[in-house]
Amino acid sequence: MHAMVSDPNLPLVRRLEAVGFRAWPASSVVYDGSWQVRLTSGHPGKRLNCVVPLDPSDSRDIAIRLDKADKRFEAQGRPLLVRQTPLSPKPLVDFLAADGWERFDEVVTMTADLGTMAFPDTLDHLPTQDVGRYVDADIAVHGSDPDLKAGLAGIVASIKPPSGLFVIEDAEKGPLAAALCVQDNDLAGIMSLAVRADHRRQGLGIEILSSALRWARVRGARTAWLQVVADNREAMALYSKMGFEEAYRYAYWRKAA
């Protein structure tokens, strides 16, 4: 069974998918019908390198179109990934399952009403304008490969809607937490939030999330949204505590090895 949330609000899904593309832009986007083919040479992130079908009725020539996408991905040295959302055609999902593909990394998209959100009494942090400082902090707190710095900086610099780059630092220990908030009219997306592994469960996550959401609310955002891996129970609990509720889920498919 490969069902997502039953009866998701498809207009909301379409809107959040559209703002998500703007908030985390791939360097190359081409369309095959309503399938969006996203590739990013400078960063291996799955959201930046996948095929995303955007119309549940667009299921013609599945095998041919997947083969065509595979060649495009192969030319970039990337494995072909298909991102399944509630907008994905059921025949495509059935094809992937029957063809031996494997489904992995289910992600929950959550939303919250910023108008009614009560923020805890934590220290408020202002966003930095320094992309390099933010990228260094993001890589440090995630424990990412430092070689990804140029690619990540390119993505952050190419975000067109207003972005808040938040960093919590210690004078001696360096970056402790980082968050990226992208405000797209009345929607505010938390695109990345992480606390350094040895400083978790000390309130830094809620502190930096509150700072980012306060910033977005002051600028006129009314609804916040974010995406969290479904098995990250600690993060899910934090977001639920802040008033976030599940809107829909997505997952990835890859060819079995």
C-alpha cells in the first residue's frame, strides 16, 4: 500500500508545492508535460534532484518518460529519484512498485496558523544578511560535508522571496543552531532548521524557530509551513507543541540496487 494522507486538501498541496519550489530552487528545471524535472549540479539534496509529477491525471507514456528523465539524471551523475506527493498519478506509483523501485524517506509537510501562535518567552534573534556566515553555520550544525559550501551558498543566494537567515552562536564553541525561513507573501516556510548534536534538548530549537516565525509574522505572514522526516519524532513533537499540524506527506522512489 502506497497511500499518503487520505483526502488531502489538493489546492493547499499545490500551493505549498509551488512555494516550496521557489523557496528551495533547483539550478535546472524542465517540464515533461506536468512532470517537473529538477536537477542541481552543485548540491546532491533530494528535493533539488528529482522528478515531481504535479497533475494526478498526467500518466501517459510512463516508462518512456522515466527513461528520458533517467538519461538526463545520468548525464549529471545523479541517480534518478521520483518524488511522490498527493499530486502524483496513481498509475505512476503503481508502475514504480511493479517495476521493483523502492519507496524511502517519507516526509511530513506541516502547517500552523501564525496569527494564533503563542511564542515562548525565549531570546529573540535577528536574521543575518551574511549568506557565508549562515552557510558555514548550517554545515557545522548539520555535520555536513564542507565541500557542499559553494553549492549551498548558491542555492540560498538564488532564493527570490525574502529570506531570514538565523544563527545562534557561542563565542568559543561556534555555531549551535541555524534556521532558514522563506517568506512568500502570506506563507512562511522553514526550509532548514538544525541544532548541533551536542546541544540538543536545551531549548535552542524552539528559540531559533520562534525567532524565525516572529520575523515572518511581523512581515505579514499568516501561515507557517515546514517539512520533517516522518521518523524524526523529536522534531515532530517540537513542531506539534508549537501548533503545527500535518497537511500531507511525500516520499521518494529510487530504482532498487
